[in-house]
Amino acid sequence: MGTNRARIDKSIENILKGKNIEEAKLHLPEITSTIKTGFIEKEISEQVYQSIIGVVSGKLSKIYDLDEDKCKEITSDFIKREQWINEIMELVEQDNVTGISDVLLKALKIALGETVKAEQNETYFVEKLLYEIIFLSLENTMQGALETLEEGITIPQIRKEFIKPLADKLFEEDIKTEIPALVLGKTTLAVINNKIADKLKNFGGF
């Protein structure tokens, strides 16, 4: 895994070396063809997903079952919202003795924050969670390649010009429409992951 990752980093580094952001964008198909996809399955297994969705669904229900004023206070007050999110994060970590990757932890925290703030359900949460896994995985791949570049393209530029547009493209409506079925157990993470892999493989640019 480490050697494969290093090879990908080196390939992307060579593509980006000496180019400005506009020149680099012309090479996006070449960059995406070097990335080995599988973002979702690398970060979250079906077992861990079921564990997370079980904990999160239960806690979200408890928040929204509170009287309207109390619920609004939690969702609108940053401190109170963070307390709930941290409590859910602790429960998720306790429930998963095998450990959770840094990408998944970060994606989980972002998705929980957005879900509680918007007073949304687990379908909204799962959509945000999977999107953030893709975004953060792309960011890690690009960042690993950029760390060895001495000058030229910056990480903020890559995040804005490459990562967000690519993550948005990989997570268009055809993927979003799968989320309710996933929450209902009518499809699997593997099916969604394969669809994203196909989109990346056939990606021609923005």
C-alpha cells in the first residue's frame, strides 16, 4: 500500500512539476488516470458503516425529539452543537474497536456538524459523510504529491481548482440518488464505490 501510494504521488508530482494552475488543469485526465480509486472502501467498511449509522440515527432522533425550543438551541448554538457531536463521535469510536481512519473521523465530524445544524436525518448525514470521504481522500492524494514540489502550485489552489470540482463531479445526482437506497439497505457501499470508480476512470476533465 505504501509503495503504491508513493508511486501515485510521484506520478502526479511529475505531471504538475513546473506548471502553473491553468497548465496543470489541462493535465487533469492524466492525473485522474494515475489515482487508484476505492476512496469509500478504503475508509469505511460495510460493518463500520452499519455501526456508525446505528449510533448516529439513534442520537439524531433523541435531539429532534426534544421540545422545539431546546432542539433549536442545540442546533443553533455552536458550543451545544459541538457537545452533541463530540458525544456521538465518542460513541462511534467506542463501538468500533478496530479503529477508524483519520479521513473517516474528519469526514464524520464535518458530516455530523452539517446534519445537526440543518436538523436533517440520517440520509442527509450519509450523503455528507460519503462526499467528505471522497473530498478528503482526493485531498490527501494531491497533497502527498505536492509536498515535494519546491515552487509553483499551492495546496489551496489545488483544493479550489482540482479537488472540489472533481469531488463534485464524482458525486453528482447519479450517486446522490443511491443514498436513500443505501440507508434502507437496498444497495451497498461497494456498489456506490464501484460507480464512483467508473466515473473517475472515464473522467475527461471539467
